[in-house]
Amino acid sequence: MFPHRVETGGDPLAPFVPALSGPALTHAFSRRAPLLPWRGVREVAKDRVSDRVRRLEQAPRTETTVAYVHVPFCHNHCLFCGFYRNAHDPERYARFVDLLIADLERSSRLPMVADGPAISAVYMGGGTPTALAAADIGRLVAALRRNLPLAPDCEITLEGRTHGLDDDRIDAALDAGVTRISLGVQSLDTRVRHRLGRKFDRAGLIDAIERLVARDRATVVIDLMFGLPGQTADVWRRDIETAAELGLDGLDFYALSVWPGGPLAQAIAGGKALPLPSLADQGLAYEEASAFFAERGWRRLSQAHVARSFREENRYNRSVKAGAACLAFGPGAGGSGLATRWSIDTNLETWSAAVEAGRSTIGWIGDLSATHDVTAAITAAMEEGLLDLAAIETRLPGFRVRSAPLIAAWEAADLARCDGAVLATTLAGDFWMTTLAGGLLTVADLVAAEAQA
């Protein structure tokens, strides 16, 4: 239990002060604040985009760098997904990969790609990269290795789903150089999966994962979600217990997000979806999974990611959250670096036309905020549960004084503990991490604005 909320009036930090009463894990806040990658980005005026793109592509990189490749096709639009773009269409895939390789070849000659630190991680996401034919997966990975300046130990992740992930696709990916495979599982329960639009049942899913793990040729990770429609505490417990027995290298467990306007939001509004577990239920599910994997010796890499083996590093995701530069390829991919954020044209047809004409495929560009490096450092540290306040103060004088009342409220609520200059989140704080990080990012914005006033 903890004190009543402090009345803050119009204070922008008010949403980040803990609520009136109740256990912190289940009642600290009325909602979880999202951490958006576009936070603080200022869009470049349309008449300046072409010039900015030219300048960006001619600038050598200086930061730690990763790369993201987007394959925007899915077998179906899952109920929970807010990223769906293009329907499954195998007849288009070979041509799509031809164009993606052509864009990689063009980009490989640009200083933005060719000059700078070696790329430490590549993530092929979507969409569903494993929807591509085996030969197309193999030649895409080979093109990445041929055209990008990859580090010798570069982590190359192929994201996918078990439906359609046959032996030919797995072997093609591994033979071409994929070192890590990440499967979107969400739930191992047949009923929950089918309600979400996932096709495999529990037995088929487990068999597919076990066949992949048995190859022992790449890091294998899956993700699980809590807070799904119709997902009971017993279903969640069975999911984590089963996952722990599959020989995985790592695992994500995170809360469902209901995307505004998405199919799940529409189903809820129309009374067609089963009830969602409450926010309090989500907190209890997070607590159970955290304790379960910790008791079995799994290492925590972030508040929502654990590793059983030491070959799982989750390098791409951790680097991006820490503010690494990210080269982007494929419709809808997002890039960042050189004080800039951009996105590749999301429309498949106009993206294709740009590639065929040998032009840049960047469709949107914006300037990062002046505090981007500081906010990236805060976000990465909060993901790991330890924030060096003195280091942030050095980079942004005034931060400690401005954040002190908020941190004191979190300590009183048992969301965090502050030992000298280090802020450590509790288990409850880990569950509410995005909200706590949002509070600290707001503090950073206020301090920066006050310094400029």
C-alpha cells in the first residue's frame, strides 16, 4: 500500500505519479503509457525532403549500427496485429526479393551504408519473412551479407511464424547465414490461438519449435503475450511451463496492446471478442512469468526478455532501444541515425517504382530531438532496470533535481529504489516500466525546455 496521489494540477508529470491506493503491481496507474519510437521527432517539410535524403545518404555513419529489413506480407491479419500491410501473395514474392536486392545493391555504394562502423545486427521482420519461398529467403540473406558491411559476428535474425516454416525454409535460412530465428507464438493454447487468427494448434506448434531447436544451428527465441482475449491464469501458467521445456535460447513475454482501429479494437467495440484480462490480471501474469524464469536460472536481458543460453543476446532490439543507428530496407521499414529518423515508403507499388528507377526509397524524414541521446540512454537503462542518475545529470544538468519528486513518489509506492545515484526498478516497476520511463523522458523534455528559455 502507498500514500494518496499528490495533487499536481496542470503538471505534465501528473500522469506518472502513482495512484491512490492498492498494491503497486496491480494498481499503480490506470494505464500503461506506450514508448513510441517517433517521440520528439520533428517532421521535415515536404519541399525539403529530397535535399535532406541526398545529404543523409552521402553522410558516413559514426554510431553503433544495426539494420532492419521489412517483408510486408502476411498469410492473414491476426486479430491483435497493428502492422498488417499486404496479403499473402506467393506470385509476387520472387519479384519483391529481386527489388529488395536491387535496393541493397544501390544502397551499398552510399557513404551512409558503406562508411562507418561494422553492422552488429540485422533483423528481418514484417510481416512474415518466412512466408517467402526457401530460395528467396536464401538469396535475400546472401545479398545482405554481400552488400552490407557486417561484423564477423553479426547477429542475423529471421522473424517468422511456425505456419509454413518447413524444413526447406529453415535449411535455406541457416545455410545462407541466419544466426537467430524469432518466432511469433503469442500463445501455445489452441483455443486462444485460433481466436487470434493463428492457424497451428498446440501440438503442431510444439512439434515445429522442437524440430527447429533440434537442429542446434541457430539461436531460437519465441514471444508470448499475456492479456489476450479469453486467456485465463491457468492458460498463461501452462504456456510458460511448456515454453521452458522446449530447449529455447530465449523468450519474450509482454502485454497485449490493443491498436486503435485495429481488428481487435473493432471486435471489442462490436461485442465480438472475448473479455480481455484486466490490467491487474496482466500485472499478476507478468509477476508469475518473471518469478518462474528467474527460479529456473534464465538471465534477464530486459524487463520483458529472458535468456536460457548465453548465445542469446537479443542484440538488435537492445541496440535499437539504446539509440543505435538503424539502416532500413523494404516498404515500411524505419531507420535512424545522424540525428535523423526516416521511414521507407510504405506503399508497395511506389516503393517498387522507386527501386526500378534507381532512386531512394525513403518516403518520410524527420529530425531527432536535441535530447535524443539522453532519452535513448534513459530508455535502455529502464529496460534493464538500472538507471545511473549521475550519468544522466552530467549530460542534462538539472535532471536530478527535477526528477526527485517523481522518483520519491515511486519509492513510496515500491515501484523503484534509489541508492545514491542509481535508480533500480522493483518487480512492480518493471511491469510499469514504460510508464516510469515516460515520466523520466518527460522530465528530460522539461529540463531541456527550461534550459533554452
